[in-house]
Amino acid sequence: MGRNDPAAVARFNAAVARVRQSGTLGESGRLLELFDFLAARGPDTPSVSQAEIAESVFGQTDTGVDDATVRVYIHRLRKRLEDFYAAEGEQSDAPRLTLPPGTYALRLTEDGPSTLAEELVPQARPRRLGSLAWLALALLVLAGAFFLGRTSTERNEAPPANAFWKPFLDSPRPKMIVVGDYYMFAEIDPLSPEHGRLIRDFRVNSTADLELMQDLEPERYGRAEDVSLNYLPFSVSYGLNQIVPILARGGRQVSILAASQLQPDMLNYFDVVYVGLFSGMHLLEDVNFMNSGFDIGESYDELYDKKSEKTFTSQEARNRASPVYYRDYGYIARFRSPGGALVGIVAGARDTGLRGIAPIIAAPKLPSALGPSVRKGDFEAVYEITGQQGADLSERLLAVHQRP
């Protein structure tokens, strides 16, 4: 299908009209405006930048604005399209609009429901040598936690595994722990290179994003350089310390991979456990929330419960530096992906949430309020973690749902 093919354009416009007329996006609002903006660009157009969406749809012209708003609305639009076509049932042969993860452009699949899952998978991009070098370094750092677990299980009896982990241990698939990571670039003054600095820009999450921003905003990003650097939140190490010994018991081999390096086809071969923050999930964000009873809110500090219509908002960012108590949130889930992988999610809105939830799910015995749901099958749960200056002090189960 091409932009200059009249028949293809007509099919695309007909699919757009069906979605608009259905009312699934509402009669007005940002979600409909985002859909209209993408639809107006036509079929097979290049993916638009987050900066352009932020300015054209949300009126955000400040180049320093966080792109989380764009990502959240793109995620919501993708979900609304999926729900619209799911309601039609598989008997419909009409072409379907999709928003493939990692692509900010509408795509039309002509072959009905059977190819919808394929359209939702982003294309893998070649790995740079720098990324592999970083990954090797990360593996060296994380190997300490792995061998610590191996040593303890060889010296003593392997740590008990509760009902959450039993399906992973029974599965014949190899195990992969995916850690939530973040991209950084350097800004170097050619006249004073010693004054260079590393930058975490929420609009720049990969080498490709940096190259795009250099084209769009050369004045702001002209001195930026890709140094192939990603980082992990400190709380990830606490999660790994709890989880690696369980998965590695009995001498099992456990692979560790950065979330930014996870490719869709890996879910055809590995069982996967994610350890990290909501904002570092990358591909797994779409995999997890596709059939979830929860959704990311206006930012990654918010988790929305569709059943109770409550929003849980982390307070860590505003209060961590002070001695006051604050609330953060931890999230756990277990389910099967479309590719057959058994997927476990151990995540936090912020560091305190992750530090608090990891020992709960790794404990030899699950809390009584959580155990029945875990033993029934696929599930997800949210805990409120009370924190103070980064320390997790107490926890409280807020919601638990069985997943379809």
C-alpha cells in the first residue's frame, strides 16, 4: 500500500471513517485530536516525532517538556483501536488500523484479525557495537548478584519458591531477566571538552531519537553526541538480589538483558521476568498493558485501575529528599504473551516501590491476601509502599485482578 495509490488511500480513509463514526474515541478531546492528526498524514507515512505530536496536538512548544504525555496518549489510542476491533469480532474482514509499538503513524492491515498481532510488533533495528559493549559491562556488574545467588544455593539449600515462581521453574523454556534501562547522551563543548556533561532527556530514548532531534532542533542538540550509554536505577539491584537466586536454583542458566535490547521474537523462545520501573519497560509496556486491568496514567508516576477507576500516584519524586513519609507503588503480574512466553513483571512507579515489592514476591510464602489469586493463574496486583528518603517501610495490598 502506498501514499500515491488512490485505491490504497481510499481503503485507508474508509478505515479512518469507520473508527471516527464508531464513537470509540469520543466526540472530542485529545485522543480524537491525536487520531485525526495521524490520520491526516495518510497511509504509509514515516513515523512522526514525539516533538511534533507534542506541539501539533498538545500545544507544547517548550523543547524541554517531558514526552511522557505523548507516549501515554499513543498507548491509549492503540488500546482504543484494539478494543474497537475486538468488539467487532473475528468475522469482520474489513481492513484494520494499527499503531505498531515504537511507530507514531497509523498503519492499515488488509488481512483482518489474523495479522493484527504481527502489525503490533515493532521492527528490530541492528544493534550498535556500543550498545553491545554497554550490555557486556552491565552483565559484568549484574553477574555479582548472579554468582552470589549461585554460591548461596550451592553452599546451602536453594531458596524456597512460592506459587508465583512455580510455573517458571516448571517451564522447559530458558529464563531471561529483563532490566529497565534508560538512554543518556553527552554534550561536549569542542573548545572546553573538560566541561562536557551527560544528559538524560525524556524525549531522547535511543540513538535514533537523538539523530532525529539533531535534525529537528540543531540549535539545542548540535553538540550532543551518542556515547552508547544506558543506565539502570539503583533499585534494580535490590530486585535482582531477591529474584536471581530463585530462578537460578538447581543450577539453571539465567540470562540478563536490558529492556531496550529486547526484541519481539525473543518472546517466542524465552520466559521473561521484568525487573525495573514502569518508565523503563520499553517493548514490555505494550506487552503487559495490552490485556491488563491497569493502565499508565498521565505520567509514569500514575497507575490507573480500570475496575475501581482509581489513580495511584507516586509521591516519591517530590518527597524523597525530605524526611516526610510518602507513598509509592509496586506492581506485580504474571501472564502468557501471544508468543507463548510466560511473563512476570516486578515493577515500581519509582525506586521505593520496586524495593518494596521485590521482597514480597520473592518471599518463601506469599501474603495470604495475594496467594489465592496467584494460584488461580494469570493475575496482577498493586501494593502501596510507604517510604522515607528511599527506604521502604511498610506495604499494603490495594488491588488484585485475575488477567484474561
